Amino acid sequence: METGMKTGSESRPQAKTTAAGRMRRWFRRLYTQRHLQIMALLGVVWMLIFNYIPMYGIVIAFKEFNIVDSIGAAPWVGLEHFRAFMEDENLRDVIRNTLGISLIKLFIGFPLPILFALFLNEIRSVRFKKSVQTISYLPHFLSWVILGGILTTWLADVGVINQILLALHLIDQPISYLAEPQYFWAIVIISDIWKELGWSAIIYLAAMASVSPEMYEAATIDGAGRFQKMWYITLPGIQSTIAILFILAVSGVLNSNFDQILVLRNSLNESASNVIDIYVYQTGLLSGRFSYSTAIGLIKSVIALILLLIANQVTKRLNNTSLF
């Protein structure tokens, strides 16, 4: 009995000593990496200041806030602003435009960079491959203010698009594309793909570089062609990358690229360009309905979180790849 008690009493100091040793080693390693830890700490501080502390402003959605009083002094109104948005006469058009543009971008714009990267990866000439890649991702570095001005000029009555179509006798008279709502979705989607196609393909090209060359050599010996290699080797090799980017794309389906639409929209195409982000901007900053616009933004964020969780579970079940 005494032996057992001694053994138990001796094990506790030994456990404490082991824990203290681990703690000393942890502090020693932390001190050794102090420069990296300081850099990481600055990032954490930045995130807290600009991402987490402003989340307190969410309470504005449940209050009747005005710019004169503080957030704390604003009276509570509960779910009044959420109810008002559900009864808003603009709700139908806003949701239709947002989902229409975003879903078409998702179904067309998401697979195109994958296809582009697959074919670009098959180019054997290094110089030609680099030239194509450079030309394709250059538009990414131009802001939508610049690209919007270019597109406005190209799509004008006397712009290059109308001149080409008139020369080919495809149209009889010039068309004001940005003044016609039926063309707006196509303009937004095509211009977004043109701007981001090459840049998005870089991620897939980097993932393709990690695929073992021995697999391609074995497939060549077995008589596989280029398309068979792409289908049976390259695509399975980058499926985890595709899954992660697909999850992020689905979670952002309610984002319609605010900068792009703000530059290209006008009063004539408003029926096709009034998306959630634009509506929040108009009601919040231009009309001063801060609580109402905050409620709309909160609804959008909650839906985005739900879509993220659903997409994460779907990809996890399909190919065992997920964000968390």
C-alpha cells in the first residue's frame, strides 16, 4: 500500500517536471523564432482591428441607427429591417440579377481556367507557352476603372465592336450595348472571364507541376494519348485544388463583383445591373439607410456561410477534400 502511494506521489512531480520541460522548450523555440512570431503577431493584430472589431457594427442591423448618434444610443427595432427587405419591391430584381450573373459565372467561368491550364500545360514550346500565359494574365493587373473605360469605348455606337460587326454585315446599325439591359449580363460575364482567365489558370498550372512525371511516362508506354493523360492523370492529380477553389466559388455566389458592375452600370441598364452589392451601396451610403443596408449585408453573409458549409460537405463526400 505504501509502495503504491509512493509510486503515485512520485509520478506527480515527474509529470510536473515533464510539463515544465515542455513549457521551457516551447518558450525557447518561441524565442528562437521571435522575428517570425512578431511578423505573425502583426498580421493577427491587423486582422483583429480590421476584421473582428468592426463586427460589432452588426448590431446596427437590429437598431435604427443614424449618423448623428452613436451605435449604443440608437434604439432597438429587432427584425424590422429584415422584414422590410423581404417586403421590398426591389427584392425580386436584386436577387434575380445577383443569382443570374453569379451562377452563370460559376458554371462557365469556373471550368474555363481549368481547361485553359490543361491545354497550356500541353504546349511543348517554352517560349510560346510563356508568351500565351503572360498575355492571358495581363488584364488581371488592370483595375476595373481602366477596363471599364476601355469597354465603354469599345462598346459605344462608334466603338470598335460595332465597326467590326458592321464591316462583317452582322448588324445593320450600331447598337448601344451598355444602354440595352439584355446585353448587360453577357458583357459582365465575358469581361470578367477575359480579365481573370489567365490569372486563375496559374493556380491550376502550379498544381499540375506537382503531378509525378513518372505517371505520364508510364501512360505513354501503355499507349495513352494526350487527352487520355489529361483525363486520367492530370485532372485526378489536381482534383483537390479544384475542390477547394470550387468551395470558395460557391460561398461567393452572392458576390457579383461590385467594382465591375459599378463601373459598367448606368440608368439605362439598371434593371439588369441592380445586384445586392449595388443595392447595399445605394441604400446605405447614398440614401443614408445604414441599418437597412447592414441588415441586407448580414443576410448575404449568413447565406454565404450556409453555402460554404454545404459545398464543403459535398466535396468532402465526393473526393474527401474539404476546407475543414
